[in-house]
Amino acid sequence: ADGQPVADCLFCKIVAGEIPATVVRETENTFAFKDINPQAPIHDLVVPRAHYADAAELAAHSPELTAALLVEAGEVAKAEGIADDGYRIVFNTGAHAGQTVFHVHAHVLGGDFLAHFGS
Ligand code: 5GP
Ligand code: ZN
């Protein structure tokens, strides 16, 4: 896990421009785009350009990039106009969470009240 691009990774291809996506924001180290199957009025994905399989792998390798990803999720929320009303950041990790793309991505969800979980 050194962050190098993975040939058959969907999000590496999106970052490289090989598969089209609706871009929300780009920074030196991150890329944010609209989810193709939105689960809320605003549903964006924020990824590091570097390839790590999930949030734990990213955090283990690079605390700095992990922090940058979280900061960027907040910038995406501001750019989408949902920062003040509130939003949710989700990292699905592994099978039980239903992770389907194994290039770490923060879901940024908002634009309406979201189904709550927990008490
Ligand atoms: P996961 O289930 O791994 O947490 O999230 C993967 C997300 O990627 C899903 O919300 C899914 O809708 C989104 N997704 C899958 N394929 C594509 C694609 O080709 N383009 C975009 N923009 N999003 C995708
Ligand atoms: Zn990748």
C-alpha cells in the first residue's frame, strides 16, 4: 500500500480522467465528484488521488493525507452550500459496511434531513 495507481481501480480511472465524472472540486492531493447513484439531494465522493483501499489503510500510511481528505470533505460541503444546515461524512469499510469500491472515499451527504441511526 504505497498509494500507486491500481490498473483496474474505478476511482483511479476517474482521478486520471479515463472515466468521466462530474467534478465538484479538485486539489493537489484530492478529487471530489458527484456520486452516480445519489442517496441524498447532495451526494458527493471525495477521494485522495493516491490509491489506498480504505480509510484504515489510508490513515495507517498517511495521517497528513487523511487529514487533508477530511478538510476537503468540509470544503466540498461549503461549495455545495450544505455546510451550514449540516451533512454527513461516511467511510464504508469492508464487506459488512457494503464497501463496493476499494479506493478510499468519503461520502458527503446532505441537502435534506438524513435518516438517523443510533438513539
Ligand atoms: P461504497 O459502497 O464503496 O461506499 O461507495 C461506492 C460509491 O460509488 C457508491 O455510492 C456508488 O454509487 C458510486 N459509484 C459507483 N460507480 C461509480 C461511477 O462510475 N461514477 C461515480 N461517480 N460514482 C460511482
Ligand atoms: Zn484507486
